[in-house]
Amino acid sequence: MWRMKAARINKTKEPLKVEDIATPKPSGEQVLVKVDSAGVCHSDLHLWEGGYAGPQGVFMKVEDRGVKFPLTPGHEVAGSIVEMGDKVTGYSKGEKVLVYPWIGDGVCPACKAGEENLCDSPRSLGVYQDGGYGEYALVPSYKYLVKLGDYDTAAAASLACSGLTAFTAVKKAAVKDGETLVIIGAGGLGLMAVQIAKAITGAKIAVVDIDDKKLDEAKKLGADIAVNSGKGDPVQGVKDATKGLGAEAVIDFVNNAKTAPNSFNMLRKRGKLVMVGLFGGSMELNLPLIPLRAFTLTGAYTGKYSDLVELVELAKKGKIQSVVSRRFKLDEVNAALEELKSGKIIGRAVINP
Ligand code: NAD
């Protein structure tokens, strides 16, 4: 039996260990992918830290949400097929693929509607079962693969989460030509959202972050307005840019106790707030304002397989381009997570095992 190296979380908050483990053998519909690139998502940091800040200082542990350790994280996985079970059709060895990691049970109402990302009993790769921080990843079915052709695996990897989540959020924001869409947080997800919003809407795009370098990158990618909320009031900044009315939609990729009240307060009448970030905490809601201003508050969690296929096509046509600013080897995984935590990564880092 082959052996492989994988970086694993054995215990939350402790450094990941690169271990020598058995390489899984695919059977039936399963596919073994040799990992070329695994994106480092801020959600991997939350997983490593063991959970999310909930209301009133309560910590929401990932273990209470069904996560079990030891675990190989990594849900943004691109590579090539090395082995397949006997029921796999339409794929061949050596083919480059992107993995759709948001795997469900296939039987709940969400799965039946094609939204496995919202399954009642999720089995997502890199969260509930081993993912891509390793030399190989076992994919439960060829149906979760997307063909990449010649498209670069490092650029493709982050489409599986950061790209897909941003795509879902922009679609949910549903802004029309000339309307204003505010993107809070110009990180891995936010920078994707700027490009996707440019590609599929005719909206004016305002971006809010606390880091000028990330705002500069957002401007390069097409953002019309950049506001540093560390230096000025972002609500005022958005009001100034919208004749005092506010934005038709806000996507909050941070979504913590600081950003969420601002996001709420910069909405125009009939505005929509799409909450995506898991930075955590809580906020007090001014309840009468929700009906009086007819606001819509909604959440977005990753995205569906059919949207990933659509997104890969957009990327292949050059309409969006992942910002990959750092590459790490597998044994540098802890440095990758630390750099992301300290806010040093522009766009995405990838691990090349
Ligand atoms: P990231 O670390 O790449 O980017 C975060 C960005 O937010 C950075 O640019 C940072 O400067 C900015 N920021 C931090 N605090 C801020 C503040 N107070 N005001 C304005 N900007 C601020 O993270 P990411 O990978 O883009 O992920 C963002 C969040 O989304 C994480 O919590 C992640 O877990 C979550 N996430 C959610 C989903 C989902 O489906 N809902 C999917 C993936 C990631």
C-alpha cells in the first residue's frame, strides 16, 4: 500500500503535524486526486482555532457541529486523477480536475434541490472528512469533479470555496445596473467578489477594509470606491457615494460585531444584507427599522455544484482571475496559517504538496 504525507490537525490550536499515512484506495465511484494546489481559507483558521465567536462571549466549538479530529483540512483542492474506482465514467487518469468539496448526504431536501452545500448532514471535504492538505485526496464520487483542461491548478483551487462563495453572495445580492454593491473585507473572498460583481452585474462597487494594500488590490481589480474603515466612518463613506441614500446591497465577508452594524446602517430602503463572514460575535438589531425600511437580511454558505461549473467557465474565459500571492510547501503549513491570521496574505495562499 502507498504511503503519503498529509498535514493534520490532531488537536485544535496546536500546530498541524505532517504525518505519514496510508494513501486511500478508491473503489466504486471514488477518485484519488494527486493534489497540486490546496487553497488556504480563513475557514481553515477557524477550524484550527476550534470554532467561532458566538453571542455574549460564547465560543461555538466545531466539535459540537460534528467535526472530528484528527483531520486533514483543505477544501480548495485542484490536482490530477491518479486512480479511479470501477464505476467512474467520463474521466481518465492524468486529467486535471477541481474538486467540489461541499458534499451532502444526497437525500435531504437541499441535496435533492442540487444544493448539497446546505445539506442537513454535511460531509464536506476538509471539514467533516479528510481534505487537500496532503499529497492525495480521496473524492467520494467523480460527480464532484470539474474538468480543468489546461487551466492552472493554483488559480483554480480557490474557486471551490472563495470563488464559489463570492459567486453565491453576489447572485443573492441581485444588484441591478447602476445600483451600489458594498463589499466588506477585501480578503480571499472579497477580492473574488469584486471581480465576479464586475463580470456579472453592472453595479457600482464599493469596498471596505482596514488594510490599504488590500483596498489597492480591490481597486486594481475594478472596485469603484475604496473606504478604509480604520481611518474613517464607512457608513458615511457609502452615504457620501450614494447621495446620502445608502447602498442597495452589502455583502459582509467579515460579519463581526464591528462590521455587521455598519453593514446594516449603510443599506438603502429595500436594501439587502448578505452575511458571509464567520469572524463572529453578535449585534443588536433595531427591529422597527427592518419593516420600516423593508430590509432583507440573509446568509450565504458556499455554493452549489452547478454554480462551480459556471464559475470555472468564467475563469477559463479570463473574466475572473484568482489572486494567488503566496505559495507554501506542505511542511510550511503552519506558517501559511499564521500569515493568513496576521493579515499578511493578499488574496489567497496555496499549498503545493
Ligand atoms: P481573509 O483573511 O482572506 O480576508 C479577511 C479580510 O477582512 C481581510 O482583507 C481583512 O483585512 C478584512 N478585515 C478584517 N477585519 C475587518 C474589519 N473590521 N473591517 C473591514 N475589513 C476587515 O478571509 P477570507 O478567506 O476572505 O474569509 C472571510 C471570512 O469568510 C472568514 O470568516 C471565513 O471563515 C468566512 N467564509 C465563509 C464562507 C461561507 O460560505 N459563508 C466560506 C468561506 C469563508
